[in-house]
Amino acid sequence: MKKALPFIVAAWVVITAPDTNAQPKKPNIIFILADDLGYADVGCYGQKKIKTPNIDALAKKGMTFTQFYSGSTVCAPARTTFMTGLHTGHAAVRENKTFAPEGQFPLPDSAITFPMLLQKNGYYTAAFGKWSLGYITTSGDPQKKGFDDFFGYNCQSLAHSYYPDHLWDNHTRIDYPDNPVLFTHYSADIIHSKALGMINSQKDDQPFFLYLPYTIPHADLTVPHDSVYDNYVKMFNENPLPVPIKKDTAGKPYEPYPHAAFAAMVSRLDKYVGDIVSLIHQKGMDENTIIIFTSDNGPHKEGGGDPLFFNNTAGLRGIKRDLYEGGIREPLIVYWKNHIKAGTVNKQPFALWDFYPTFLQLAGIAAPKNTDGISLLPALLNKKQPIHEFFYWELHESGGKQAVRWGKWKGVKTGVSIKTDAAIELYDLETDPFEKNNVASEYPEIVRKIENYMQEAHIYNKDWPLFPSEEKK
């Protein structure tokens, strides 16, 4: 079978200004990406134990999606699908791979990100948070991938510490030498402050794209012990950990009350969202700024994370590093005043790589043909929306995994890197959204179709062998 990028025909929506002789005004775009936030970790998606009033308010004012998928179930490949518009069978980075002394496997020179195209077409672009796609001066340097400014963690491994000894301001290392001992600079707050400063400095004569890959609520569970934290300690009546069984990368013990810490981190993220929405409103940018909120993958259980206690996935099977629904299905909220109808719910499936053509369409830029994404702008504007033929994911750890969604059907393979005869599990998401009943034996023709899609979607890459036969190449 010929392995090629899928051909997608999309109905492009044109945004016009009232004056037909004037050029449409390009909207500002703010993309907020939480880290390891599960499908049901916020109130509007069913969370009962954590208060998220600002995110819930954003959902009421915008559109929520019930079947939105991340690009992967771990950090770096998920971010790669977002930046390049390619799923993990085609993407240049398909696994978390850390390089010494810091940083991850870099996006290659050949990877054209959508911020690069926005930048070339008049946008100011900035990223504040966790990068994960290449150390400074490498081909994956954020300033080589379309960002005028970057501040935060270059390396996702170092981002496990919320009291780091340094962060990066573009190519300048900002040192906090006593921070790992004295805990004086909470990194998430510093990053958020930079984001607010950037928004506050923007003028109305240039559109901007602001990418906010916050580190919250990724492990290690660490948060300032303020009144929000104290309230959760009381609410959960949690027994403190007598002796920390492990320390984080900065040498700081895990929180004695991990449930309270996790909840306080999510509430802190909620406050960040509220700050951004409020500032946009204060500056009168509401009608020309689209705000998106989602997460990179399912919830974690490392460092005190407890998906069962919080029901992070609303019962969906799996967590981070799984290709079942709980590992890849995420909340998605999109707000754009007077453009997106308030309080609407979209039940169509979309994926993180769909934002590549979406943002380009918003900016009036023709999308490259070699994309796996479909612009979801028609859905946002209540227009006829093209749909995907299928969705594909692969994971290059935990024995190797593949997954395909085709209509209501979901196929999952595990152990593909260690055995040649891995069987496909088949689930009917329409009747079995929790993937409890493997019906592969009942629908052999559907299994063959899923197998064909898996073969079609995976393109061999020497840096990312997935199957035993590829290891020998």
C-alpha cells in the first residue's frame, strides 16, 4: 500500500469586514495548553472536587468540544503535532527523548511550523512556558521555529521542578541560584507574569499569536501554600505523607498533601485563564482575539497524581501514556466574542493537529498541502464542517502502541515494538465510550479496515523506528 499524506478537501470560510473595500482584520490568537490536565479536571467537563470558575465561565461564553483529541499521550510529540499539523505517523518528533545537558530531540530544519508562517505574514509571535522541541541554537530553537520571543523552560525534564535554578529568556539564561533551596520563585507565576506583560504591551496595529504551554498541573506536585491550598487541605481531610518516598528534581520533597496540591495547581491555572480573559477585556481586544484552552495529554499518576480520586477522565479508560480515550481525549474551549455563539457544544471529533490550518485560515494564509489537519473554523462559525476520514496516533514507548479512530470505531494495538503479531482491539465508541468491550472478533472487516489505516498512516522515520523490522534498518 502506498503510504502518503491523506488528501483533504476543506470548505474555506472567508471572514469579511463590514467595509467590502477594506482588508479583513487579522485576529489575535491566544492558545493556552495545560500540561497533563485530564478530560474532566475542570468543572465544565464534570470535575466535582476542584473549583475552576474562570474556565467554566469561558466555556459558557464560547464553544466546548466533547470529542477533541491531543496529538499524543506524552509531551513532546503532542506539541510537535500542534506546531507542524502532522500526526505522529508523519511528525518529525514522535517520542519524548531528552538530550544532555538539557532539551529534547529538536524539530529539524525541514519542519515548517505555523508560527513561522504567521510571523512571515505580519504577526508578532511569543511563547511562554515549556518548549520541549529543541535546545537553543539547535534546529529546534523556538526562535528558529517562528517565535519572536520565548520565556520559560527549554527542557521538559527540568520543568518537573517548579522552583528551578534557571529559566530562559530567548537565548539568555536567567538564574535563580537559591531557588531550589529557598523556594522563592515559583516558575509558573513568573511565566504567567511574562504573558500578561506581553499582552499589556501589545498595540492594535499588529496582530499577535501568544502560545502559553503552562507546566501546570504536571508532576511534581508543587504549589505555594496559600489560602487556596489550605482550603483544599481542609476540604479533602487528607492524611499527610509522613515521610516523602521520593524527592523532585530540585531536591524538594513531594507535597505532604498531594490531593490538595494537585487541586490548588488546577485552581491556579484557572486563575491564570481568568487574568488573561480580564486583561483582554480591559484592553478592548475581545472582538478581535480568539482564546483557546486545552491540554496536551491525559492525567498523570507520578509525583502524587491520583486520577481515581479526582476522576480526571470522567470514566474514560486510560491515562497519560495510554492511547485509550483517557490518555488522549482532552477538554477544548474556544472563545471569540461576537463570532462564536456562546454556550455551544460541538460533538464532532477533532485533533490537536487541526489547529495548524485553522490558525492559518484565521490569518488569511493558504495552508500547505502536506498537512493532516482540517481547519475547524467552519465549526466555530456554525458553518458546514469537513470531517476527517480517520485519526491516527502512535507511541514509541511502553512497548509501542498504535490507535486509529474511524467514525464510531476505535482500534488500539499494544506491544507493536516488541512483537510482530500484535492484535487490534476494537471498540464501538458510540455504545462503549469507556472502551470496556473488545469486539474485534465480531467485526473482522472493521479490524482489517483499521489495520489498513494503521499501515497507511505510519511513515518510516529512521529516528523513530516503531516495529521490530524497522529496528534493523
